[in-house]
Amino acid sequence: MLTGTNLTYTKAFNHRIVFETIRLNGPISRADIARATNLTAQTVSNIVNRLLKRNLIMEGKRMQKKRGAPSVTLDINPKGAYSIGLDFNRDHLTGILVDLAGNLVDKKYFEVNDPTPEASIKLMAETAEDLFEKDKYKNSYLSGIGIGFPGPMQVNQDNTVSNVVNPKSFTHWKNVPVLKLLSQHIDAPIFLENNASAAAIGERWYGVGRNISSFLYSFFGVGLGGGIILNGQLYEGANDNAGELGYTPMDAGVSPLSNSDHPHIGEHFDLTRLYNWLAKSDIKVKSPQDLRALYLDKNEKFMEWIELAKELLAPAFLSVENLLDPEVIILGGRLPEEILKDFSDGLSTRLNNMRIVEKTTGPEFLTATAGEDAAALGAATLPMFDLYAPQPQVLIKKNGQNNSDD
């Protein structure tokens, strides 16, 4: 069904456009905002006044140009809003508090071992409460709490993200109503997302993808996931699981880490399996930082894993390139930066050799900026993105919904 819009929804979208322009280009003057957005000076002035009133932006120094009076510049007010991000997996919970500018304010980290839903919900609620202490932030605005879970996510029959999570690798979890249970402990908007997709949004909002309209984010966590950004927006697919690279079959040979009836490349990037595989060669590893040490020492066994990793990834990335034609492929997640850079360099060379002669260009490989906290930062971005990003759906009129952004 085609849906129209009206002036109220157009105003809401313009409000977000101005905020995004300040976020990406600040400090910036009102006149420069008008030129960048093609909005009238009066429209920009009205929106800026509303943003100032809500403390989302702040005035800065006067900027002298070649002619005319100096212009007052505008920038994001970091203390205008806060957000909590929780990255949950079967081996850890990372919780972070960020401000509106994406600065890390506080962080909590807990190692867990295949936790039960009851223990997990309790830990999440306590972590969120500790991060945003009411006495410390009593005059501050909490935009919400984002939670990243491993994919694939379940979807309701009406094609909306379900309030349950049932990751195959979580032995104690079956149809757990995560949002419902958390809402009993937390009085704030809660957003649930695939952790790889959340990391992609975080990289788009705060990281190297700020000015890149289309990219694939490849997330190396407990396994391998992915998030797709098309025209500046997250593309989730019909069942909200677009970008799940980890379930690509192993066409380039089976990994020694695989033990399933349907070998898929994500098994090769399961850190627990990797640690156990290295242990068979008397190599003790407990964390990604231990992997960094092995890489810097050029440990023969670990370098064997890295070379096979690139061999498995190359066909999958070439398929993505041919299907989506992204500007960039961003590699991020829990693996150390040096290893991701090795992947980036090696995959660029491999894909150049695999392309047909007629195809002379491909996406650039970049390393994500958030490091091991990528999923947590991405989760923290979810409330900010929902409230402030210029998403096209803001223009779509829905019965009973107010998109005025007042």
C-alpha cells in the first residue's frame, strides 16, 4: 500500500536533517547549514532554536569570513543526551554509556559462561542501572538502551522484530521475551538488534562510515556476522537477518574448527573453537589480546588459521561485491586491529585476482574504529539513531503516530 505524508512529517524530517548536518560538519554556521541542506534561512533558524532549547546542540565561537559580520557556529552538545549499549554473548556482557557525541563515558565488562536467561536479564538490568546512576545523572536525558544479541534474530508474523531471542548457540534459551522481561526492571526505551547490524549502525553514526552511504560491515565476534548499510540506512531484509555471512557454505575447503553437518565459514571464526583448536597444539589462549600476541610473534599455527580465514572469506565477499556493489567493506568486531588489517590487505589482493578481467574496480577494505567494543557502541547507537537520524520512514504517515520530533 502506498502511503502519503503531510507537512508535520516533512518538518520532522527537516529537523533531523539539520541535526545530522550539525553532527557531521560542526562547528558550522546557520548560513552554511542552509546552503548544505537547501532549506531556507528561516526554516534553519526555527529548527536550530528548537534544538538549542532541547540542549541537543550548543553555540560556539564566532567564525569570521571574508565579508560580513562574524557568524556564531553550532555544534553537538555531548551532554545533551546519553545512551546505554549492552553487547551480550555466551561468553561476555559488555555495557557502555556514551554521550550524544559518541564519547565513551563509562564501561562495565563481565565474563559469563553460557548464562541462563534469568541470570542474564538480572545482570543486564543491574549493569544498566550502574552505568546511569540516577543521582549522578538526575538532570540528564537517557535516550534509551540498546542491546545487541547474536543473529539470526527471530521475526514475528507481522514482519517486525520479535521480543524473543533464540540463538542456536545458547543452550538455555528458547523463546525468551527479552524486552518484556527487561522492561520490568528498566524504565527507558529498549531496542533489540542483531549485534552485527548494531555494530554497522554504530560505525555509520560515529565511525569510519560517517560519510559512506553504502557498505558491508563484517563483524568478527563469537562467530562471523554482518550488517548492510544501503544509502545511509540499515538494510535488514525480509526477516531482519540480512548480512549473516557466517552461514555461507565453506566452498574453499572445510575448516578444522568445523564440526557440523553443514560446514559454514562462521565456524572458523568462533573464538571458543579457535582457542580449543590452538590448545591441541599446547598454545594457551583466553582472549583476543592473546591472539594479538600470537600474531605479532607470527606463531606458525595461528598464521595457518589466518591464511585459511582469508581463503574462506574471499568468495563470500566477492559475492557481496557482485550483488550489492558496496563502496566499502568494513572489518570490525572483537579481533585485534592488527589481525583485521592483515585480513584487509590480504583480501584486497585475493579479490583483485578473483575478479573477471572486465571488472576492474571493487570495494575498498577498511578497519572499523570502535575496536572490541564495536557491538556495545553499536547497541548504544540504536536509541540515538532512532531518535535523531534522518531516516526516510520518518516521512511515512502512520495512523496514531506522531513523528513531529517536538
